Amino acid sequence: MNPRPEPVSPSDAALVEAYRAGDQSAATLLVARHATPLGRFLVSSGVGPDEAEDLVQEALFRAFRRIDTWRAEASFRSWLFTIAGNLVKDEYRKRRGRMMVSIEDRDLADHNDPAATLDAKDAEERLAAGLTRLPRLQREVFLLRVNGGVEYEEIAATLGTTPGAARVHFHHAVKRLKELVR
Amino acid sequence: MTCGDLLDRMPVVAAGRGSWSAEEAAHLAECVECREDWALIQQARTLGQAGERVDTGKIQSQVLARLAAARRADRIRRGGWVAGLAAAAAVALMLWRGNIPPTNATGPATTAPTVENFSIPVAELETLDGGQMQAVLENLEAPLSAGGTPDVPNFGDLDNEQLQSILGSMEG
């Protein structure tokens, strides 16, 4: 007897189509699928964990309000990340350049060694600060690649560049961050 | 394999969606630059972990509630437009048909002036005594003066040419 096949979860594109056709439950599934990666992306972008939830909600709300503008050329997730990135930029502008980094609230590795904990905390602070100092395109490519695991082709489609350029931005970002973190 | 190739693979391995091949693992063990890159990628992923604490259930309900409210607002806005257009169309139709209702709907209906009910206000006759009343009547019965009212020109003495000239000036 063959084992029962695993139920195939609908693709993002299928869920978006269903939502456009009036199926509200499709939105629930999309939120469940993307809220956590979106939170991760936002916190990596310099948003405090306490504010991340509000921004995740805002990004998803905005995405559903303009869902007709999503073309399946880029993945739904990277499109969401772009909306979230714009929100971060707006917040950054509102705060006149001060980022929302709140290192104290971050989850740090559980070290028994206080010195190691301090070192890790210090390194995280420098990395978070370094991310805010990267040019926007470099930062977005880096965060999409590292947090979203997004391929260069998709990043290129999302950010309006070429896969080759996205790769160069990623490599530059890593090099620059290493210098800033040292 | 180059350091660049390995860097491209790092996010995939860091996310747990792949593992190092033997060649990659050997390169990583020997290359200081790549080990630094790898440490940075892992650290960047750790940085985002706090973002995983978001309450997905709460976000779901809040997003759906906001979307429902926005849809309601959209419907009301659209309804307002439709009502406004309908009212404008009704006004346009009435104007076109020349059938504008009185502006004061609660007041008495006004009637258009007609020959039958047209009247000129006159003095209160009830207050006049008999002699005065007689005088008024005689005055009314008396023929108009031969010359007519002073402000009306008497054209009787004008010849045809003069009359034609007056008519021409009246017509411009």
C-alpha cells in the first residue's frame, strides 16, 4: 500500500489569485507564511524587536491593499521585503536619520562567559550599525540574500537590477561589513 | 572553486537549506578570508533572530481586521460617488426639462401670474366716506385727456416718413 501523499501547500501565486478573487482565508495563509521572515528581515534592517511587529503588520496590510500591483516576476516574499524596506526608510527619515536599533532587546547567544557575551554583543552592535551605513541597494541585497535566502535572479527582479549586479552588491556588502565590524 | 563561489553558497548553508560539499569544507578550513565571511553571514542571521518572535496569530487578525475596515471605507466612498452622480444627473434632467421645483418646499405653493389673478394694489376703499367714494368713481369714469398721458408721445401729427424713421430707430 502506498503511503498517502503529502498535501501540497498552494503556492504564493495561487494564494494571491485566490485572495484577489475574494477568498479571505488566502490572506491568512500568506500572513502565516511570511510574517516571521518579514520580522527577521526588519530586525536585521535595524528595527527594534518591539517595533518589528507593528511594521510587519503595516507591510502586510500595505501589500494586500495594493496586491494588484504584484507581478509574479519577483517572488511574493521579496516583494514584501521591498515594501518593508520602504517602511524602514520612511521611519528612518521620520526619525531624522536615527535608526531603531535596540541591541539590548536582541536575542544573544547564551554564553556562560560574561566576556564572550560582551564580545558577541559588541560585535552585533557593530554589525547592526554597519548595516545602516551601507548604501541602500547593498543593504537590501545583503538582507534579502542572508535573511530571505533569495536567489540573485529574484533579487534582481525585485530591486530592478541584473542578477550580476545583485551578486556584486552582495560581495561588496560583505567586504564593507567586515571592515566596519573589525 | 573560488572564494566568491563559496560566498555565494554561504546564505544557503546558513539557512539550513544546503550543506557544504567536501571541496567547499576543505576550502573553508584553509581560507581565512572565507572563514571571516562565514562568521559574518552567521552573525547577520543571528541578528535577525529577534524578529522571529513576532506574534503571527495577532498579526493575522489585525491585518484581516484592517483590510475589512478598509474595504468598508472603500464601499462607502464608492457609494458616496454614486449618490453624488445620481443627484447631479437628477438636477441636470430637471434643468433640461425646465421643471425646477420651488426651493422652499414647506412654504405655500406659488402660482404663476396669470391675467385672471393679476391685480394692482389699490388704496383701502373701505375707509373712504360716501363723498370721497363718489369722487373716485367720477374720476375713473372720466375720459382720458385728449392729449393722453404726458409721457406718451402723440404720433398722430407725424407723417409716414417720420413714423418710419421712428420705427427704424426703435429697431436699431
